[in-house]
Amino acid sequence: DANLHSRFKVKVRAVEADADVERVAELSKALGEEARLIIDPNGSWDEVTAMRLLPRLAEAGVSLLEQPLPRWNLDGMARLVEMNLVPIMVDEGMYSVQDALTVVERRAAHVFSLKIPKSGGITRTNKTAAVAEAAGIRCFGGTTLETSVGTAACLHLYCTIPNLSEGCELFGPLLLADDVVEEPVEYRDFRAWVTRGPGLGVSLDEEKVKRYRRTT
């Protein structure tokens, strides 16, 4: 829907890396100036491959490269950051506030991908964002494909983070055939809108919860 999305994240590694980058370049050309493109290899590239492909990704206009290297290779991530061709975002390489501090110390990312489940809750995610703010690092609002309940929690948190300048990817409810709340998160004008009301701003639909409950 043209009124829903202005950012697109593409998973790569389905085919050989060079073919993936060609596909990304074609997609970027088709999108033109209308949208931003994020590439996510999920830590599947080695450092040599990433260094070789970075100039081509920069030429294609890729706005973010998310976790190109395995989570243990922070030194390699730092070397990609030093190339300063495409902003490098850390995701799987950062699960805790302590991880965040290490990433800062090693200069291993331009951007933090925040996720409430990954960090262990709203408070810990907020602390991770504070580490980024103190270090002058930008943040991106990640998702683990939540229902409207989890998405509402993310929206309320992300809107309080001053350095969340890279936007978010809170599209989880759009993938669902049905949701478990009375009024799902609203999407319009290229934005997910903060839910209103007590607590997280959403109310469970008890009949749907009962219908979709799994028993063991």
C-alpha cells in the first residue's frame, strides 16, 4: 500500500552474495527517491565479502546495512564502520546493556537496532538506548513481529527515545490474519500511530484470546 510503507528491509543470503547485491541494486533503482532501503544479511557474510560489497551497496543508495557479520566479530564490524560507506547497524551482536557498551567501546556500529524481547524488557531496552544517546549513536526501532500488544509497547517506548532517528519496522500486526485486541495498531501516512488509552493503549479481545489459545 502506497500509504503504508516508505522503508523496506530486504533479507539477503538466499543466493550468492554478488547476485543478492545485484537484486538489491535493481530494487533500489525501482524505488528511486520514494523510499529507503535497508539490507539485512543476519550475520551471514564474512568480513572480506562485506568489504568488497560495501562500495556497491553505497552506490545503490542503501541507507543501512544491518548485522552483516557474525555477532562475535565486533572487530570486523568496526572495520566496516571505519570504511564509512554505508551506515552499519548492530542487531544480533547486542543483547544487553553491557553488550551495548562494548559495541560503543569498539566503535562497531553507527546505529543500534532496538528490540524489547531481545534486550529483556522495556526498561532494559530503554537503558540500551541511553547508552546509544550518550555515545552519539543513532537508534532504529526493530521488531520481532509482535501482535498489536507487543507493537503498542514498542511504539510507546520508541516515541520516548530522542535519538531514534532511523525510524522503525513495526509491521508485525500487518502480517496477521487476525489480532487479539479490540482495536489493532493503526497504520497510515507512512507511520504506525501510538495507541491511546490506559496502559499500552490496547485492550484484549477476550473471545479471540480464548479462540486462539494453545493448550499443551
